[in-house]
Amino acid sequence: MKDFRSYIQYLRDRDDVIDIEDEVSPIIEIGKIEKSYNTKKTIFFKKIKGYDMQVIANIFFKRENIAEAIGTTKENIKNKIIEAVNNPLNTVKAKNAPVQEIVVIEDNINPLKFLPIPKHYIKDDGRYITAGVILAKDPETGVRNISFARMMVNEGNKINIMINKERHLLRYFNKAEKLNKPLEVAIIFGAHPAVWFEGAMPDGLVNDDMDEMNIAAALIGEPLGIVKGKTVDLEYPADAEIVIEGRMINNIREEEGPFGDYSGIYDNPPRENPVIEISAVVMRKDAIYHDLLPHTFEHFYLGGIPRETDLLKRVRFAIPTVKDIHLTTGGCSRFHAVVKIGKKTESEPNHVIFATLFPTESARDIKVVVVVDEDIDIYNSFDVEWAIATRVQWDRDIIVVDKMRGLLDPSAKSNTPQTIIDRGEILTSKIGIDATIPFEKPQWYGLYERVGFE
Ligand SMILES: Cc1cc2nc3c(=O)[nH]c(=O)nc-3n(C[C@H](O)[C@H](O)[C@H](O)COP(=O)(O)O)c2cc1C
Ligand SMILES: [Mn+2]
């Protein structure tokens, strides 16, 4: 896979793409159609009302698509990510830069004039960029970060960006503010899908001193071709579709939200968030706009698979008999973890529960950990529930832990009304379920024997 376009062609060749020929409005209509193909197809919108530009969405609607974008199989995806993090590659100056075929630099650029940025859900605060990834450099070290954040685009050249406290991007911006310098950013659409996926890597899996462009190159499997920005000191993928160049302005915060978010609820109440001032928009002549509908399986996989990888690495380090971890889509790939172990001693399930809940960015929102034996398919919710039904006694097989840190779950409690607004300490309780067969009475084993034909 060479770039974004060859990836789309690859999806087309195996009939993973549906073309929408009818004219579609970027306001609400587009989101409704995206929702209807949630787990089914990549969607190519050919005619967008009021725009010349076409739109693609839902490219990662199944796990295989992510695996193939980074040159591996669904089964090996976590190993491939760990390998890339441990063995970054590099970037090189590209020979040509299709992304800069068109360059728009003007006063008060309004991207809504040419980019069909959607309003997805009815109560969203406005029109949001959801699939652009943000490239920035650490103002002190120059290390490059790629990340996702929702960005609301108003008329004019200002964008409101929502960044949580744990984010590398916010650390960079805080450093820049201390140095009295704006933080330059490049918002990238339609780079190689491995670059897109890398943008979803959370703190802990990737540390803020690791260069994420080099990790993206390792996921692609070859050096990543880059070109220097027209108005910023940043080099972005030369084969991308569109890039918005700009800077995060010091000491300004503006109200943003509500926004229909990851967990399928509106992120409310509105909060004060940083502002990006746009300095240029560059694009291909026939650029395709890339969109993502929040609270779809694509969103879950992007958020969940890097976190599963981080958790697997950490939990297996503590308890080597751990085989795999799944963050289930029913729990938005964030709230419910299922861990498969090849249990050797009776203490392991409880150790696994505590190790999985160890409070890192990847574990922060987990509320349920189910530990199962090796015969259970952790990607099959029927099988997991069957293990719970036939192997759990609720008076002995659960652990409840109170006063842990949460964030995305609306039922989590805040200490004060202000903590909801400033995203301070939001508390949640968590449960661990040991759904493994107990060792204590070996003579019971016959009780747990599965039916079969051999
Ligand atoms: C589609 C998508 C949208 C996201 N939106 C936001 C967001 O609006 N704000 C935020 O803080 N994190 C958001 N995240 C999570 C982080 O951006 C993501 O974990 C990222 O890797 C963190 O990057 P950083 O720590 O390098 O800044 C989003 C993730 C995905 C996949
Ligand atoms: Mn990062």
C-alpha cells in the first residue's frame, strides 16, 4: 500500500466501498448515511451539496482493515504495533508533493469555502473536523507528535480544538505558552492510513519523547516522504490529500461543545478550549475530504486497538500467562476489557484484574475486567457471556474497587460541579470478574466439561 489512494483502491477491489451517487448535505445527512454503513462499508460520497470536493468515510470499519493498512493480519496487529514502537523508521524529503498542488494563503481563510466539513449529530456545537490528524513538534526538543482531537470550524480562520489533560499535544502547547511562542500545527487529511492510525496511539504506549512520524514510518514499513509547510516550520506527508496549516494561539481559550462523542453521548457542558488560527490550506487538485462519524466501530477500533496493545504489553509483563486482551465494542472499546489467560495458579485472575486496572491512559476508562480461560474466544461476546454464566459465583468471583479515576463515562461522579467543567478528578467504581474455572476442587472438573462431538 503506497498511500491513501492506493488503500482506497485496495478496499474497492474487494468490494468494501459503496459509492453514494445522490447529492448529500454535509449537515446531518452525511452522518445519517455514515451510521447506516457503520459495520458494513467504506462510503464514498460523490456529490456534496455546495461543494466540488468528494468525501470518504468509514475506512476502518473492521479490524482487518487496520491490520492490512499496517501490513499485517488481524491476529498479529498488536505485535506489529509493539514492533513499530520499538523500531521506529525515519522520514525523507519527498521528490514531489501532490498535497501542495493547490496552495491557499489569504487573509482570514475560511476553510468552509472549499472543505465540506460536516455537522454530524443534531446537537453538535457546529461543523467538526474529526478525521484530521494533528502534527506538532515539541517546542523544546523538536520531537514530532501526531494526534487526534475534534476541531470545530467556524466561519473565518479560527478552529476550536478540544484536548484532554493527558495528551502530548497539550503538553507541547503548555510548553509553548511558557516560552511565549504559539504552537505550529499541521492538520493532515488523507495521508497513508498507517499515519492516520498512528495518530490514535495514547500516552503510555508511546511516550512524549518518541517521534511519532518515525513510528508511523515503521508501521508503513518504509521511510515516510515529507514536504515542508508553506507557512509553518513543519514537514508533513507529501502524498496527503489536504493539510491545514496554522498555530495554536497563546493565552486564549474559547467555549466549545456539546459534541456527540466516542461513547455515544453528547460531551457536555461546553468547556473552554484552545484556538487554532489558520495560516494556509494546501491540497491536491482533486482532493478527497476524509471524515469520521463519532461512536462508530471505526472510532472504537482506532481508540481501542492501541489501548488493547498497551494493556497487553503491561499486563503480560506482570503476569506472563496472559494471552490476549480485548476491549469490547459493546463497551465502546474503552469500558469493558476481557483478558484471556492460561491460568497456572489460583492468584492469577485477581492479579490480572489489578494489573489491567493499573491507572494509565489506556486503563482510565475501563470499568469491567472479565478474566477467562484459554478456551474462550474473547472476540465473541456470546462465548464471554457463556463463561460468565457457567463459571462465575458472584459471592466469591468479583472484586469491586471504588474511587478510581474515570472520564468518558457519564455515570462517573465528580467531586464538585467545577470538576465536570475542568475535567479534574472524576471518580468511578470498577469491577473485576474471575470467570475462569477454579482449581480448588479438581474432582469438579467434569462439571465444567464442554459438550462436543469428539
Ligand atoms: C477519532 C478520534 C478522535 C479523538 N478525539 C479526541 C479529542 O477530541 N480530544 C482528545 O483529547 N482526545 C481525542 N482522541 C484521543 C487522542 O487523540 C488519542 O488518544 C491520541 O493519540 C492522543 O495523542 P497525544 O497524546 O499524542 O496528543 C481521539 C481519538 C480518536 C481516534
Ligand atoms: Mn502522542
